[in-house]
Amino acid sequence: MTLLSLFILLFSMSGCTYQSKTDQAVNVTNADAHTIAGIDGILGKIKLPTGFHINYFARNVKGARSLALGTNGTIFVGTRDKSVYALVDENHDGVSDKLYTIADNLHSPNGVAFRNGSLYVAEISKVWRYDNIEFRLANPPKPVLITDKFPDKEWHGWKYIAFGPDGKLYVPVGSPCNVCEVDENKFGNINRINADGSGFEVYAKGIRNTVGFDWDPKTKELWFTDNGRDEMGDDVPDDELNHAPKPGMHFGFPFCHAGDVPDPQFGKGHDCKNYVAPALKLDAHVASLGMKFYTGTQFPKEYQDCIFIAEHGSWNRSSKVGYRVVSVKIDGNKAVSSAPFAEGFLQGQKPLGRPVDVLVMPDGSLLVSDDFADCVYRISYDGKK
């Protein structure tokens, strides 16, 4: 038997059905190509607190990054490539049954958000809206352009987007550099616009690159992660978890990092005390990305109201760090401490996966996207070992 025929035999036994482009759906009933490639070995290496379990919610989701939940339970997935996907768990067993391609010709459509039946997708410089999308997954509608007014710089140009409690769409623009002084009304900020693209407003400044934010369900105040600059050594500066309860706050970039580290090039003449310090310092170079307040009830009491953060992992540190999901304890309106929650995506210095975003599901489980292993994990709790 040739290698090709062996592969075909294995694939035919896997239970996968790939439908045509016009149907735009992939049915997955059992093993898939990732299983054949040996990616299943990841799950057995993930360490979770006692009583927690991890499974694949979906595989073969190429470059899976930002996650958004539709009204009917559809999971929308952005990427830094060209595609946006939709995942559907038809029988509600915690595993996606179908994958739909919503778009495959966009420019780094990392950001996805859902509101009033419509999917919003952010490219580098544009935001689109797909109306009535959950009823059009197999035949997506022509998107409506919301705005094309954002800068077209690719460095830190990919976006995480989300609707706030005020009904506005929050859209960040990263700094187009490792460290540089820029027009703060165009770069290094978090902006907000109305759902139709009008009413542009800069909400926060002095941000190097945020790829994750959420609102405290109790106070309705904004919290966000920010990635520290490179080329100051392995352990400086820290990534940041920031708290922005009101507009107009400045978080220091490029003059001051992590609240108390003056930039060697741009820090002269700038006092770090004049900028908003992080609510919590995260480790240097861990690449803290997606974050969510835990609003479910499935997890134990100690996780209620905590923040889960996906650490994508370092790319140029002498020894790798991150590659995990951490939980941050919130006491009142203060971030008290962080602790590892899901580890094992890094084995020695070999990455098996790179967490990007997290999403709390209606049943209280937690989804975690991974653009390295091309999948979405589901973490659940039943109290059993």
C-alpha cells in the first residue's frame, strides 16, 4: 500500500465530510486531519486545576483568533489571514458540528463582534457588518461597510473589537512600531464609534497594542491588556492589565512602560507618575491578548468574577514564556493577583499551542482559541478528577 493510499484510507475512516464551496460548511463527526497529524497530543499535556477538563470544541479552524458569540449560539472566529469562520454545535454536546466560512478575502480580519443579529468584522483599516448572519451561514450576505477610516499600517494593525455596555463599538489601533512617538489621535489608542460608524471618539491613549478587553459586569467599566515593548531585555517591561473606567486616560506609551519604567529613548522629560499605572503587572513578553470576566456559574466560587487572560507567548525572548491561560483575582475594583489556569501549551522550549482569545459560554464553560494549533478548546468543570 502506498503512502498516499494509506492517507486516503485513514481519512475516509475519520468521519469527516467536506462539502463544496457553495455549501460553505464542513461537517465534523469524528477524527479529522489534525488527528492524523498528531495534534491530539496537546490535550493530554494541558494542566488544569482539579475538576476541570479540556476538549476540542473545534479543529481545522486555520489561524483561529478572536471569538464572538451569536444570539443562537454560533461562535464566530476571526483570523489574521483572510478568513472569518462560524462554528455551530448543533446537538449542544460541547463540540462543534459544522464550520462555515463567512469570508475568505479580507485583510487580516482579526476582530469579530456580534450585535442585534449582525456580525461586525474588523480588517486593518475597515469595519464591515454582515446582517442576519445566523440565518445566512451557508450563504453569507454581502457585507455593509461601516467605516474605512482607520489607518492602514499593518504593524499592530490587526484589531480586537467588542461592543460596550454603552452600545458603542470599541476599536483599538496599535502603535505601528516596537516603540515610537505617534499621533495619539490615530495610533496607540482605543476608540469607540456608533454601530453605524458615526460618532468617532478616542477613548484611551498611551497604549502600545491591546488585543483584548472586556467590561466588568458589575461596574460596567473597561479593562484591557497591553503588550509591553521589546528590546529592553528578557524581563522588562511587564505586560499590563489596565483599568479605564472613564474616557481620556493616558497609559504611558511610549514614554513610560508598566507604570514605572521610563523608556530609554522617549522617556526623558516624562514623569511616570503623570500616567495611569497598570491595574496589575503581567509577566514580561508573555503577549497577553484576549481577556474576559468570568460571568458563568459552572466554575467554582473562587473563579466567579475573575478575569481569564490568554497569553500567546513570547517570540524573541532567550527562553520562552507565556503560552498559557491565567486567571486574575478581582477584589472590589482592584486586580489582586494572577495565577496559571491552563498550562502545558509550551513543552520545554517547544510550543504545542498558542492561546489567543477566551470566551465564556452560556453553560459556563470557557472557550480558548489557538492560532498555532488551528483549533478552539473548551474548558469545563464537573468537580471530578
